[in-house]
Amino acid sequence: LLPQVEANGQDVIGRRFRVESGETLGKDELFGSPSTPVLENPEYQTRWYFKYFLGKLHQNYVGVDSEKVPFFLSVVLTDTNSQCVPQYRVILWKKTGAQKISLSYTPNKPLTVKQILSNFPNMEKLEKGPKEIFSPDIQKDLLLLEEQEGSVNFKFGVLYTRPNQVTDDEMFSNETGSVEFERFTALLGDKIRLKGWDKYRGGLDIKGDMTGKYSVYTIYEGHEIMFHVSTLLPYSKDNKQQVERKRHIGNDIVNIVFVEGGPSQMANFNPSSIKSQFTHVFAVVSYSAEDQSYRLVVYSEESVPLFGPSLPCPPIFREPGDFREFLLVKLINGEKATFNTPIFAQKRERTLDMLIKDLCSEQMGDSSRATMLNRRAFSDVLPDAPRGSRRKEEARQVEFVRIGQALKLETIVKGDAPTSLATTGLYKRAPWEPHCFYPDFAHEIICGDSWGESKLVLSTESGVFVVEDGLSHKQIFDKSVSIKQLTVVEAHGILLFRADKGVAGRDSKIHVFRLSDFEADSNELFSRAELKEHKLDRTRGCTMYAVSRPGGSHLRMVVSMGKKLLVMQWRHSAAWTAWCPASDTDTVEGFQYLKEISLAESPTLITLVDCTFATSAGGAADNTICVGYKHQFDLVSERTGEINKLFAVQDGIKAHLVAALDLYEDEEPELLLCYNNTCHFQKINDSTSSNEFDFHWNSIPSDIVCAFPYVLAFTSDSMEIRLIINGNLVQTMAMPKLKLISSKNDIFFATTAPEFFQSKSERLHMDIKADSKEASLSPPSSPHSISPEARPFRLYRIPLHALSGLVAACERRCPTPTPEPVQETSSATLSPTCRLLSEPPRGISRSCSSSPTPQSFLPPPSK
């Protein structure tokens, strides 16, 4: 941390700055945030009330919680991005900010408000049910509450400094800039005439040239940005302090400081030079004429949370367009992060508290407009109104929607709408963009795993299949084998799975097969009769199992048997098998029973946590098992069986445990514990727990995947992507009937195909029995007119190297052809280049240009 000091060396109220130079790869810079420029908490995804509620029929409620603190609740039943996935979207408005969650909708089983509120902490037990607000004017008040999150548009200061200038008076007194500075400001945006300017003005005068004649303006992903350029603001020869310039730049949260003289001059800048208590982030830029590159160093006030993108090492940008995009994203994320500092958070909380209290007293005092919610269930709100007042209710609904739509239009016209994705940057693919692995799979998937680089093993109600990347799929088990969990262990050439016996799903056992039994030249179809000799002893009645992560010295497996855990280990080490692969031909006899551990109750999840100091000797290291049940996670020693309490969910919260992921930070095992829609970081060797770094998903996930620097949540109809360093949202994608298949290497998932290919020659060959019907492969003529229930599944892959940024961007974008960024594309108008490659080049994934969700750079179709 760099302390801010006066020129005479005295401290300025203790302000200290974090320096990010990119020269050293610390933990935060290496794993903290992606070098790929990604906007964090993008408004077009976080401003739910504007996007999903305003202009649509929805319900709003007012109430007080158990601590007598007022709150508002907004609920809408909406179709997720026109993907035929109806769901509830809920916003709980409190003084600490808006809490949001998506809940699944079941036809004929609507949720009550009590059930909806139970998904939020400490909202289960209310003395009184909240009151519904029928007045359409409430929409304007709730929109105002949402706007307290911050502006969707930004103003950034740009300060030009000459060599050896150390005081802000000297820097602000530069009347003009150099040629390099002019080139830099032209890179940032367009030079515009302020007089008569009708777009976002960033506090500048647009009537009488009081703040200069010109400024620099741009748009990035819907955000209008006005730059307060020091050399374009009014200059006064008589005023050494240049108060007019400082008034604007000194009141900007983020400043760009352009240092003339090349990279060698950057070290001379110190944040103490700028005497502003408002500016929290300085982006120091220099231009090197020698190699025609830009360099960047970022100073952030220490209270500002970490934000991305992290600087590359070294922080040199030779492509001006790439530098512009990186810098704009860094500036926007920096300002958003600053709003979470204590100073801004307290100010926002005071404002929200005042607004909510005033609004609550106004609404609770008016009992003539509404009925108490506890007299009528939420299930009666969305469908038809009571018969006696149906006409009156319909008129109210029409007026409610009309006023909401007018508010939405007014916000758009003012330029304050968080909906536009217009940008002045070049189109680039997101690192999480899925590549099509297999476009037409007819069966709903129960579970699966990846096999090497190009195959998947998938269990369905119709049997088990091996799917090859873009080639074919063949059946290896018939439908008499009901597999509920499976794992491919390439290191030892085995397939592990847990199979149920009978329709009721009782009497599960674990079985072990050799992968060689299912190689391409083998066409044998196994049935239940062949399972007996592959059954693993002691596993009858098991409910789940977990295996150690790849790369460990030995394959270990823990099997849950009610209130018991069985610990087993493969008798050959991974190193021995790699040295003598032909000798490792075991199946069930390869597993050695180590011990049995008794638990107090049956677990709902188990995760193996490898000790980083594990020895290669047979199981001597004290590896542990994370066990989750009911309201808590425990840690169990594999060696001694000792059980230690790790983390307990807060009292009063109905817990649904989702996952426990092993993160291995600083060579010290750390777990990411997920319950309900909350993620909690827990050090294994620390008995205390702090919720300081907890973050929350917008939906309750079924699966969590960690792929540094991202963490992904999968639900039955959406994928949500956040940064693991700060929990900030970067993307949400709606995908009907979504199912995570595997995340062992790359991330594989299935969702209903968004469209089909009309040409018969583009359909893939299915290598199964000859009596299969060709008609089952024929796509319907109008794919968009049917529901996801009738669509086949498309299998997708997200390459892990693309997420982690371990390859160059150009290499990462090779597998998927680039579609033109158009507003809408129907299946009938797809150009030949946008279709599946019939003969892909060797080594390139056979991929479909159509992603399972609309791309983030495309604005949604107008309705």
C-alpha cells in the first residue's frame, strides 16, 4: 500500500492506495480477476426492476420485518428471455439495498408471498403479512430506489501532466497537451461541441460554454461516458489553482492521469499530488514512442474492493483498440467498486432508509386501496381477479401497465436506461461462450462425465451412451441399467458408477468397468445381467460417493452408506499406472477397503479434500472429507475418523445445501460452501467463520463450478457467472432444461437446442441398433414454434483454457465461427458460414455458431 502524503511528507488523514502495476503476479492478480475485459455487475442484468417489472403487470407489497424495519417486495411472473421458461423474479427492497432471487414456477402450484419471503434471510417469521399496493404510482418510487445503486452513465477525469510536475497546481495548469495526448483522447472517444449537446453531459454546461467549448464523449456497452479533459476545461492565467478544472476532475471518482515523457516518468506520480478526498481510483497512462505502446498502472484507495480486469504482465498494450477497451472496463468497474466503500455505502444506506421509511409511512397509512395479504394468497393475485370486481380490476391493471410503460419510455429518452448494449468497441467473444459439442441428442440426461478430450459418457432413462465430439453416439448399456452417478477415471482406465435396482431406485450398488470395454471397436451392449461380476463389495445400499480430484498420488473413494462412510483406495498409484499402463487391468478388485467412519446422520453431500502435503505412501497423509447435512458442514479426518464442525448455517434460515468446492488457496485448503443461494468461503484450518466475503446468486443453484477466475452456478433454466474474488456478476444466460454434465476438465452441459439444421446432410450419424427410426432425427420445419419440452438436447462445451485466459484471445476464438452481430437471426436466414461445419479441420472442435442463449452484445428484441 502506498500512503498518501503531502509534499512536505505529512500524512493526509491516513489515506493509503493499493498499487496494481502488473509487474508482479501476486495471488490477487493471478487468480483475482480476469485479464479479459469484462464489465462487473452489468446494469442491463442487475437492474431488475427496470428490465423485468416496469411496463409489465406485477405485484408490489409493503411490510415490516421482525425487527420493525420497513421493506418492500416486488414479484413478477416472467418468461426468461423468451426461452419458454416461466419463473418468478423477486426483489426485496431494504435499506441495505435490493436483494434479488429467481424462483421456479410450477403450473397449478403458485407460490404464496410467505413462501417467497422465506427465501430471504430472517424473513420467515413476520408478525403481519405484507400489504399489497395497488396504486400504479408505486412504480416511480421503486424505480427511484433502484437508481440509488448508481448511475448507468459515467464521468471520468483526464489529467495531462508534463515531466517533473509533482503538484496538482502544476498539472492542472497545462494549457494544452502534446500530440501523443491528443491521440490518446481521440482513442478514448469523440470530440464533441458542448453547446447544444443533447446526450449525457456529465455535469458540463451545454448552453453558454461555461465549462469549455469541447469535450470527449463515447459509449461503451450502453454506458454513456463523458471525459472531463483538463486541457479542454476553462483555463485561467490569474488562478494558479485552476479551480474550474479541479471542480470537475477533483469530483470525479476515477481519474486518468496521462504522463508525458514515456514510461520512465510514471514512477514520479503519487496519488498525494491530487488533493481530492473524492477521487478513489487513478489510472496512470503513458505512451512509449519507441515501441508505439501504452503502459498502465492503477492506484486504488485501500477501502475500494478488488476489481478487474487484472493488468497483464507486463502491462504493455501495443494494440490501441485493445487498450481502449481494457481501460474503459477498468474505469467503469473501478467506479462501481468505489460505491461499495464504507463512505459511499453508508451514504447510500442513509438515503435508502429515508426513502423507504417515507414511502412505507405513506403506503401503510392508506388502507383504503389494498387488502391485507394474509387474507388472500399470492396464488390469487396473478390469475383472474374476484368475479364481483373483475372489470374494475382489469381497468386497474391496464392503467398500472400503461403508467409503467410511460415511466420506462421516459427513462430511455432521458438516457438513464440500463438496457442498451450499444458500444463503440469491436465485437469480441466472451470467454465463457459455449461451443457446440453435439447438436442433436434425443434423451434427457441424468448424469455424465467427460472421457478424454473428445468423448462424453451420458446416463439417461433409455440407457447409457458414449458421445463423440461432433461424430456420433453409441449405446453401451441398455435401459435396464439405471445409473444415477458416474465417473470416468482416465488415469486408471476405469468407469465407476452407482446403479439403482428396480423402478423404485432402491438397493444401489457401485460398479467398476474398464474403459476398454467401450472402445470404438467394441459394439457390445451391456445389460443388468452383466453388472453382477462388476459389483464392488460392501457398497449395497449406498446413496452417493465421491472420488479424489485428478492429479493426486492415489485414487481415493468415499461411499455414503446411510450414517456410515466407507473409505477406499485404488491399490495402484497414478505414477505406477502411468509407468506400467498395461499392468493396471483391475476392476472391482482394484479397490482396497481402508476404514469405516460413523456419522451422526445421513449426509446430503460429500467432498474429498486432499491434503497439500500428502505423502505418496498409501494413505498416510491426513486427507479429510467435507460432509454436509441439514444445517451444517463438518470436516472428517480420513485417517482417524475424527469429526470437527466446520460451518453452520445461521439459525432461522431453512438450509438447502448445494456444494462444497475445494479451492486450494495459498497451499492452504479452502472450501467454497454453497447453501441456498449463498456462497461462503471457509478456511479448513480456521474454526471461525466470517461472512465478509459471502456472495449471493440470483437463483438457487443445483450445481456450482469453480474455474478461476470465475465461479459458475447452474439451475434448471439458467447459468450465472460471477468473479470468485468479489462475487460480482458478469453474465446470466437463460437456458431451458439446463443440466451440468461434467466440469472435471472442460465444462460440459446440455440444454434444449435453440434451433435446428434443416439440411439432411448436416444431421449427425447415430451409431445404434438398425431398428432405430430415422424419423426421430428429423427436425421439425418450424423449430421456434415448439416448446423446449419437444426440442432435442444440444451438448455444449466451455473450454477451461478460455475461462482462465491461458491462451491468446485469437487462439481462443478459433473453434467457433464468428457470426455477424445482427439484431435477430432466424433459422431460415442463417448464412452457410453460420452453419455446422460438415468436415471440420483436424484438431478443431466441431462447433455450432448458434449459442444456447442470445449473445450479451445484442440488445434484446423490442416487444
